[in-house]
Amino acid sequence: MRTIRSVFRRKLRATLTIFGIGIGVLALVVMGSVAEKLQLLVDGGERYYADKVIISDGSTFAGFGMSPMSSVVAEEAEAIDGIERASVTLNFLLDDDVQMMSMGTPPMVEATDFRDLGVEDFTTTIARGRELRPEDTGKVVVGADLVDMLGAEVGGTVDIRGVSFEVVGIAEKTLTAPDSTVQMTLPDAQEIFLRTLPESIAETVEVSDLTTSVVLFPEDGRDPDDMVPVVAEALGGSYNVQGPAGFEQLVKEPLEIFNYLIYTVALIALVVGGLSIINTMTMSVSERTREIGIRKAIGATRGDIMRQFLAEAAVIGVIGGLLGLGLGAASVYTTMNSGVFGASGLFLLTPRLAVGSVLFALVLGVVAGIYPAWHASRLSPVEALRHE
């Protein structure tokens, strides 16, 4: 209590300093929440790509688009030495009119031919209802983030691009891409996807052959990245062939740069707050010079004086950190609940980020208070008592 009273001896100055630290922590929490969410999405992508090779149309950027292609390529790819199985997948946007900004994956429809069963390690858990089955015509499983958006409930129906589907399951929340995905059987998805294509293209394709990518599962002991050039050579230059290393290069490395920029901006804000602590503590030492002299005259050591002022600086840092965490959390949850950034959300406030933000503010307060505390401890008792 004595330390807190000393901190607020000059209430306005202390409040402004704490508020400065709070603004820095607010920036760290908000920007860090963006980085945490993006990192989680990328981690999910890494787990998905870890054991497979993805084939997509050659006109698709880096293999991540949704251009139509023929599923016949799956048969050709499965015949390649080292490939155990090929599975056809079809992905397209849940709605072409994407009005909401999303830093994650937009709401999607996904379908497979179920040939990945038994070899796919990346699976989702069903929270309510059951999993989708190959014979489930007119049925879907809805991702956790799309439940409210679609008004989905097990046994009820949802509208997907003008077609009514029965909901047989709600997926468990994963905080990754499957949360914003509707799963349906391949024939249902092909019928809907055909209607989204330009008429000139739709007339030239067979609906049962429509796909947007083919997933290859290498045989045990085969490195997916080693299989990429083998598959690319066998299929020719009309396709994008992507493995784990390609995903990491195209997504993970740019994200690391993005995270660096985010945290740099937040740290600059905190450093500015740290400078305000130095200024506040230096002025406090100057104003309390006579008090320091009296304490030294009655036996206080240099260590006692230094610990006193370091404790005050630490208190400023902690209070500012808690204030910033509270403001940051309020900003994050208010924005997420507003729905402005889409169903998948833009932020993820993790315990690691929350605790780390407050601890950083504490450390910043202590570091910023070292010089003023050292200066106070070096004051001569005689000169301090003469100070007016």
C-alpha cells in the first residue's frame, strides 16, 4: 500500500503514465491477437499438408485456388510409383457475395469422394449429430463458426446457394479452417459448382468429373516433398503440384514477416510508454530528494532506496499492463461479436498472449525504473537534506 501511495502522490502524472503503458499493451494485445489467429490457421494448414501432395489446375495461384479441373487426373496420379491413393476434392465459396472482411479462410463448401478414409490423418470431430457418409445425398455437416450464420441445427435444414440440405452434424470447434466449412458429398457439390461456372465452361465439362484439386497420399516411407517433382513430371506442366515445403514457403514464411511487423509496431508503442515511466520516476526522485536524504540518515541503504523506486516503477508497469489487457480484451471481443470480420473471426486472445502482455509491461516498468532508482540510491544524504 505504501508503494501504491507513493506512485499516486502525483495523481495526474501517474495516471497519464499508466495510461501510456496501457495504450502500448492495448496495441500489443489487439495486434498479437491477429497474429495468434493467423498462426493457428497456418498451423492447421501445416498439419493438413504434412503427409500429402496436392494437385490443382495450373492456372491456380500456387495451388490454392478453386479453378475447375477433371477428376480423371486422379487415376493418372494414383498410377505413379510411390503414390498409395488419390482422392478427389471440390472446394468453392459458400457465397460469391463475400461482403465481410476476413483475415482467415472465408466460408467454404468442401466435398470429397471419401477415398481418403483410412489414410487421412487430419480429421475433425463431430460435436453434435454424426459424420457425413458417402450415401448422404442432400445432407451436410456444418462447421462450428457457420452455425449461427446459417441457422443450422441437427435435423434441420440450411440453404446452400439456393439448395436446401438436411444438417446431419455440427463439427467440433477447432479454431482453424474447418470451422468455416460446410461438408457435403461430392455429387451434391458438383451439381452446385457446375451452376457457378460460366456457361461457356459449364457446357464443356462433365459434371461427374468436376473437381478443384486431387489429394495424393504417398506410400509409407515416401517423403511428400520428394514426390512433388515426380508427380509434376508424370502429369506435365498443366497442373500445380504442392507439398509440405511449398505450403511453408508460400504461407508460413510471409506470415512470420507479418508477425514481426505486427509485434514491432506494438513494441514501439510500449517503448514510448517506457520512456514516460523514466520521465515520471526521474521527476519523482527530484521531488523526493529530501525524503531520500532523511531515509538514508536514519539507516536506509542504497539497496533499500533502489528497491523502493524499482517497486514503484514495477507497480506502474503492472497497473498499465492490466489496464491495457482489459482494454485490449474488450476491443477484441467487441469486434468479434460485431461480425464485421466474417464468420471465422480475426482475433484470438490466448492465455499466453494475455499473461505475456502483462509480464512484458512489468519488465518494461522495472527496466525503465533502473536509472531513476540508481540515481536515487547514489544521492548523498547530506546534499539530499539540504535540497529545497
